[in-house]
Amino acid sequence: MGLAEKKASHEFQKNRFDGLKEQLNAAAGFDLEVEVNWASLEVDNYSHLYDEAWAQVFFNPLINAFKEMCADDFAQGIIKEGVKKVIIQNTSDNWSSSRFAEFKEGVLTLDHSPITNIHHEADRQANIKEVVEKGL
């Protein structure tokens, strides 16, 4: 990656990540460990999209899925006990919402191209909810 990609990634981490993480923790009702493979999200010549796209592809669906799943104390307790970590990455260049999320042994992995099908937030949210609820 070039300077533009590294700079845009750094800016997102510095200016957006903490606020999105706070929103996620508020939605879940507990502090979730989130590990982001930042280098895998960097795509040549698309640094101008990072700020908008990364939130729409990964964070908004994640926050909204946890808002929905943790809407009552009972479900929130089960999810808090069962979900130990969230990993965000782009290792497969996946563009399909139906293959976005995987939940195994307490780890929710979100793997998707950070610049493709950006506006399919609701589909990715539904996929997160489906895999977590089935996996608990």
C-alpha cells in the first residue's frame, strides 16, 4: 500500500474507531474485544472510501446486529457469555453478505471486501445475527 492508503487507515483508526467501538459496546451492553486486521482492509487506490466504507461494511452492521440481539437482559446475558471476540478482516476478498460472518468457539469473524457492496448493510447485519444466534 502507498502513503495515501496508510494515511487514510491511520486517520480512521485515530478518529473513528474508538467512537464506533463505544457504540458497539453500548449496543451490546458489555465490552467486546475487537481485533481489526487494518492492513488487510487497505486497498490500493481506494483510500478516499475508507472513512465511509469501513463503517458501512463492518461497523454499522455489527453495531445494529448487537442492538437487535441484545434487546433484552436474557439474550444479552447469553451473548455476553458466548461472544468473546470480534475479528474484522479482508482475507478472502469476499463480496457476499451471506458469507460475511462466521462464529466459532466464541469468536465472531467478519471477512469482506472493504470496498464492495458497501450499501448492503442490512444484509450483513442479518448474517451476523443469524450466525451468532445459531452458534450460541
